[in-house]
Amino acid sequence: MVVDVWMPLLIPLLAVPLVRLLADRLAPRPASWLLAATGALLSGCTMLALGLLTGAGLLRLGFVAAAEHLSPLLLRRMSPTPLPLAWAAGLALAVTIGLAGWTLHRRVTALLLAAKTAPSRRGGLAVLPDDLPDAYAVPGRPGTVVVTTGMLRALDAREREVLLAHERAHLSGRHHWFTLVVDVAAVLHPALIALRAPLRYHLERWADESAAGAVGDRRLVARAIARAALAGGRSGSAPAGAFSATAGPVPRRVAALLTAPPTRRSRLLPGMAAALVACVALSGGGALDAATDLRGSMEAMEVHRHHRSGTAETILAAYTGRTAAVRQPTPSQIRLPRPARTQ
């Protein structure tokens, strides 16, 4: 357990650079799924490892061992987790769970508030009378694409079609759930913070490619995204949790649209995918193996205590029986009643 429980805590340091390199060699949609799934799996294994470290250390406390009916003698031999390490792991577990809950609450509240305060819409589109060029997608049931009159004046008819297709792709792809998963995962393990920016980029690229498929012209999409970004700048009024077409590294997105998608896969892709799968498998396997070891140790300690308790009761019963046998009178010591005299 000592080695296995540390694997989920250290492997993200290697897996995060690897998954970023792999995502850059994939299409935007599978890259987004890969980043979100990797963050969720690695953060879950991290929480399990911290919980096992905390539990293994708490078992060494006398009242915990007594409550679980564990053998104190065997516990000192089979539980190598010192109490200071257990307290540190418990503190880290409590802090990360608290921060993750607060992050989840803040993100969900922002999404609900954005959906509640979205302007009245017709067909999923709301036009704001605002000279500031801006456009964004507000998730909800149904979602809303919000665009200002200033943005509509900055683009021509075909570019407006691209902009609306881009924002609708964010809504149909449920991209807000991807960002929510990675935001919570980044709180649970600090190394996973490096997944947030790549995920945001690939989600924007996903929407760009969806818009290109809808209008059938990649150069038109690149021009529309560039003009929208130049018109809107970085002073947009998009609420928290909303997706904007001008977000992310726009020059990199435009360059990707102007470049033809690769027809051949990289030769390094299978090896990188295998390495990432091995990292995730080692992280999950280490956590599960540590949990199995801890459970096996607890069962062994319970059996050891029950065995010792049963042996003591057997010895006591044998001793009590022997004493009772010694105290019983022998046949020679039994006095028979005298016969009655006849007259």
C-alpha cells in the first residue's frame, strides 16, 4: 500500500503534459473529450488516495481500532502510515473537497443566473440593443444565443451565419459541462490546472469546425472569427459561464482554420495514446490496489484479535473446568447414610 497509494498523487505530473501533447494531435471534438475524461479520472484517483492515507493513519488511534475490533499488536506492524502523514492527508482531503464544492456551487450558480437573466428570445436567438459588438451562448433548457446590434453591424450576412452557427455548436455540444468537470478537477489536484486552457481552446476549435461544416467554407469562418474578435476586443459583456466566439487564442484558431486538416495521423499518436492509457491505468490500479491492501489488512487484524480473544476464553474455560474437577469430592470421601436400626 505504501507505494501504490502515492501513484495517483504523482502520476498527474506526467500525465498532464502527455495528454496536452496528444490532444494537439487530435481533432477538436475527441481532444475535448480526452482532456475532460482524463481530468475526471485522475482527480478521482487522487481523492481515493488521500482518503486511503487518511483512513490508514486513523486506524492507529486506539478508539478507532477498538471500534473496528482490530488487533493493536498487528496494527502497529501492518499500518506503516504515520499519524502526521495521515493528518496532513486528511487536511488536504477536507480542503480540496471544500474547494471543489465551492467551485461547483459557484459555476452552477453562474450558469443558472445567466440562463435566468438572458433576454427574451425567439427561436433560441436574442438580440440586444447595444452598440458594443458582442456575441455569446448561454446554456440552459433551451440555450440562448445572445448577439448585440453592434456585432450584427460589424459583420456581413454570411459572417453572421458563421457566428450564429459557432454559438449554437457550443449549446448543442454541452460545452459548459466540459469546462465544469475540468474546473472541479483542477481544484482536486494542482497539476490538472494546466488542462483548463487547452480545453477552452479545443472547445472553441470544436465550435469553429462545426460552423465550417454548416456553411461549407473554412476561410469564411476564419474571416468571420477574426472580424468578430477585432470588433469586440476583450471588453465583452458575456456573463460568467457563457461561451463567446471571440474567446481563446483567436490567431491560433484562425491559423488552424486556414490550414487544411491533416490527412495522415502522426506516427507518434499510438505510442502517446498507449503511454497515457498506461498512466491512467497505473493511477487507478494503484488506488484500487491500495484499497484492497488496506481492506485485507483490516480483515487480518480482525481475525488476529478474534483468534487471541478465542484462545484466552478457551484457556479460561479449561482452567475453570479443572478447578471444578479438583473441588469435587472423590468416591472415598462421600459418606453414605447409615441404615436405620430395627427393633
